[in-house]
Amino acid sequence: NTDISSGSGVFCRVSYSEGMGRTNANRAQQKRERNAKEAGAVPASQLKANQQALNVVCSICKQPFVCTVQDSELQRHVDGKHPTSSFNACFPMKAK
């Protein structure tokens, strides 16, 4: 929007519409959609695979962890949530 003065000191507001610009994100999304349409494939969801990967479970509180979790992260869980229990009591499948 720009204010323009006419000769008599009266201001009128002129509106310039800015069109939707093309951004790289917009172009990339259009390219993904076009490629998916050409391939005839529907994007696959990772939700099932993510649920199946949660196979390390705390035997006390039943909190699931991803199968690639490190023992240090599990030890942090034991120390924070179950300070009176041992690592082997919480995670017998990962017994040290």
C-alpha cells in the first residue's frame, strides 16, 4: 500500500497487490507431487515401521524404546524413573 498525494493535498491510498511468489519450497513440493503422479505411487507411511521398531520395553512402566536405543539412554531412564530398581530389572532383554 502506498499513499499518493493529489494536487489539492488530499491523500488517497493505492493498493498494489503482490502475487504469490515462487519459493524453492513451493517448487520442490510441486516437483514431488508431479513425480508421484508420474510414478503412480502413493507416498508410504512410516507409522507401521515406527511402531514395529519399538521393541525394547521397560518391564516396570512399559515405556517403549526404539530398537536402536543405546544402553546409556536406557540407564538414564532407569536412573530418572526407577531409582530404586536395577538396570536388569527394567530391561531384562538388555541385561549387562
